[in-house]
Amino acid sequence: MRKSQVTAAVVTLGCRVNQAESSVIEGTLRHHGIAVVPIEEKPGFCIINTCTVTGRSDANSRQLIRRAAREGSQVIVTGCYSQLNRDEVLRMDGVVHVVPIENKEEIVSIILGQATETLYQFHNRARPYLKIQDGCNFSCSYCAVPMARGRSRSVPPETAVERANRIGAEGYHEVVLTGIHLGSYGRDLPEQSSLAKLIKEIIKRTGIRRIRLSSLEINEVDDELLEVLYDERVCRHLHLPLQSGSNDVLRLMNRNYSVDHFRKKMTAITDIFRDIAIGSDVIVGFPGEKKEDFDDTYRMVRELPFAYLHIFPFSPRGGTAAAKMRRTVPNSAVSERVAALKRLSIEKRELYAKCHLNRTLDVIAEENDEHGHTLGTASNYLKIRASSEAVQRGTLIFARLTGIEGSTLTGFVVA
């Protein structure tokens, strides 16, 4: 079969690390002459990059595998769900390979039947993800990801800088540094390093205009990291998972901070960087969560200057300590609590957005709509819709913000 005849779809579930890995797979496919098409076009191969963070993620993974098989594709499955359920996935119709997470980059070689070069610089996003770390040494009682991904492993600084330079050379203006446990970057290397040291190297040795950090633990935002946030090329945006505003629940979750510590650290960050966007994750309905525990969480979220929230109902993961705990929160109460936090999150988003009215922000253009607007993301993670002539995807523009619709700011391009 000639390369030009080979077609493949890449379907991704889950986190930014999965999305970063899928971008590498897709870029490598295209480089080697394989046409990447939607699953609806009945590709010869369908690569499903699965997730297992919740029960819904598991179900979605199985659903996509079955759908790809119905389309007549040879299905190649990888990711956290298939890592933990290999035999089950192999028994599913249409599945020809289950590829371990550590071998994802070999998928193109499997399709072509020969060794291939892996490329890291081609991405389907205007703001590419760059994976610099994998695995996790923590043991949060609800999380199965360490069982799938293993212990923390860092990409050497030279390699990370080289990949960032290649991304910049392709015309991208932002790179999002990602990892399963990003804040642990460098601790496992022969010559120990840190996330802050790597950021300094990327600033020094690349022309990337914006460097964004994905999720970090509150204990990992130290003085060294705060120092690099002063650089204008580092996005004023942090994502710091809270999970619960109750010390009792945090202990059950096996989180390594207290409510008071989280509050003090976040307050210190926002006192230094008053316009910074801080997002967070919250799990609702964890085994043992009482009404007063949730009330403490709601009150803490309301009082702290979060810019947005990601809210998750608790989902037991097989093999974790939390899966063995007795579930004490009725489903109806979980739904009510999730809804209450979602309403609060909307209020938080709108309040943070309003603070930026009549300002000019730098924005990466991500798409143009049919009404003459450019849609994009600002350095501080605000979503912007600005009137302009069509702007090429990935362009760094400056937009003057004059209005707001929900949590999306509107305005016009000034440069």
C-alpha cells in the first residue's frame, strides 16, 4: 500500500498531556504522507487516545472504540484507559493494537510497518501543548492516573528547549507547558532542575512570545516560580487544584496541604500579581463529604479570587483507596452541589472578565467567524471576540476591549 493511500483519524479524550501526545502523533502521520481525516470519513486506521480520569471517560473511550470499528477502521488504542484495561480492550471488535503509553510515539511506525522519525513541531492548535513531564509520584486517594502513567519522568532541558524552538520556528507564538505532575519537573533528572529553571532557559534560548503553564499544585508555586512570572512572556495564568475546602475531606483525599495553607498562598500570589487569572478544580460528593464540608468549599471558593472553576462529581476509580470508601453523598445532593458551584463559577468568570473592560490585551487568534470577528485567547486566559478583517490562525494580535457577553470580552483589533 502506498503512503498516499493510507488514511488515519486521531481521536483524543482527556487531559492536555493526551492532547499534546496526539498532536505529535498527528504531525508525524502528516509528515510521513498519511492523510489525517475525521472518523466520519471511514479512515483505514483510527487511533483512540483514551482517558480514565472518571467513569464517564471510561465509557466514552469504549464508545469511541466501538464507533471506529463500525466505520470499518483498524483501531489502535492507547492512553490511560487501555493501559489499565488492556485485555478488555483487546477483546473489543476492530481493535488491532493496544499500544502502551510509553510507546505512543511508535504508532506511526506500526501503521507503516517501518521505523519512522517522530516530529514535535506540527500541531493542530493555535496554542500548542509541549509535554515536558509524565507520570506522578503522588498518591491522591481518588486518582488512577499514577497507576497508568507510572512515576514522574522529565524531558531533559536541552530536549525541551529544542522542541520549543521547533514550535516557534513553525510560526507559533505560544507554547503551553504540560505534564501529569508539572511542578515535579526536573527532580528525577541526573542533574536536578526545576520548572522555573526550564522556563528561564526557554525565555533565554527561544523566541516564543508567550509561555503558559498548565496545572500546578499549590505547594509548587514557590519564590523561584513567582520570580519567573514577572517576565512579560510568561502568561499571568495559573491553574491550582483546590479539590475541597474542607480539611477533613482533603485528608481523605490524601492531599498534602491544608485549607489555610492554600488560602494564604493564593492570597500571596494575587497580592503580587493583581490581574492574574487563577483557575481551580473541585471534586464534589467525595466519600465522607458532609453538608458542612461542602458549605466550607463553597464559601472558600466564593471568597477567593478564582477566575474560573472545573467541577467534577466524584467518580470511583478501580484500584484506588477512595473506591473502597463507603459513598455517603446521595446522587441528588451531588447534582445540587455541582449545580451550585457551576453557577458560582459563571459569576467568577464574568466578574474577572469585567475587570478588563477598556483595556488592551494580547490575544492569539484561534478562528474567524462569519460575522467578521476574530476569536482568541488572551495571555490571562480570557476569551476574546474582536472585530477585524480575517486574521490568520495563530497570529498574535492586540485587542481593545469595549464590551462583554457572558464571560467573553468583545472589542476591536488595534494591532
